[in-house]
Amino acid sequence: MADDYLNNFATQGDVNQILTNLGYTGLDVNNRNFATRGGMLAIAEAIQNIGGGGSGGGAWGEITGTLSNQTDLQNALDEKAKIFTRSSTTESTIQLLKDTQIEITNTPTSLVLSFEAPETSKATEYRLTFIAGANLGVTITPPTNYTVLDAPEEYTEGLLYELSFVAYNGYLVCRCATTEVPVTP
């Protein structure tokens, strides 16, 4: 009975065949019994000592190939983290473009904002940063057939405003963050 139990342990040949099928070759595991802790450590050490391995051709922990070949990964990354094109202006009449962050470099006393047509199938985001000038008035002209929600109506002179507009399903929602501008001596 004990012999039947021992015969069920994996042998060096069994393990080498499995690892070869997975693309690992060149193992030296010293003909160990792989059902034991020592045998499992021998497998781990042998895999770690392989110069390359797997069908990817890279060393353990290394990623090979180019990102352009990983279209599923690139699509997922594009959805997770938008990259905003950055630009700056001193104009007071601004058309906000999709996926663009515009910084106004002077302190405007009036702003007129319009928006590039949003995407129809997903949310479109626009960003704007500025330091409010005295008695700043802001006019927001939403995209056609869109209603503005949550835009601030008053602006405090000297505060840095970061406006993020999201257009989706007929609404243009404004998220506003403010920060005090550090005083330079």
C-alpha cells in the first residue's frame, strides 16, 4: 500500500515534461521527489535559473514585445487614464477642446466658454484652469442640445480654479476645485 502511495509522486521526468510543454527547457533538478517540500524548492530554483523561458522568450519577470502589439492592453489603458493635451492662452473667449486642458495665464475679468462637439457614445471631458480676476464673470455656452449642471456662479478674485466639464447624454456637468495661490515674497 505504501508503494502505491509513493508511486503517485511526480517524478523528474513528469515535471520536466510538464515544464517543457509550458516552454521551459534546460532544467536541472537532480532527480528529486517533487511531492516533497525539497522537490518543490528544486523546481522553483530550476525555473529561476533558466536564462529565458516560456513562449515569450524573455527572462523571468521580463516583458517582451512591443505595446503596439498588445491592442487589448492599449485599449484598456486608453479607457482608464486619459492623456490631456495641454495648452495655454491669454484669450478670454475660449473654445474648449475634447481631452484638452487649457490654462489661462493671465487673470481674466470675463470668460466666454464654448465646447467642441462631444463624443456621442461616451463621456467627453474638457478642462480649464485659471486664477480669477476681479469681479470675474463667466458665460458658458454648452454644446448643442446639452444642459449645464453644477457650474459655479461666483468666482473669488485671486483663487486658482480648476474646472472639469464632462459632456454625456445631454448634460454638461462641471466639477470645480479651488486652491489658494501661494504668495511669493
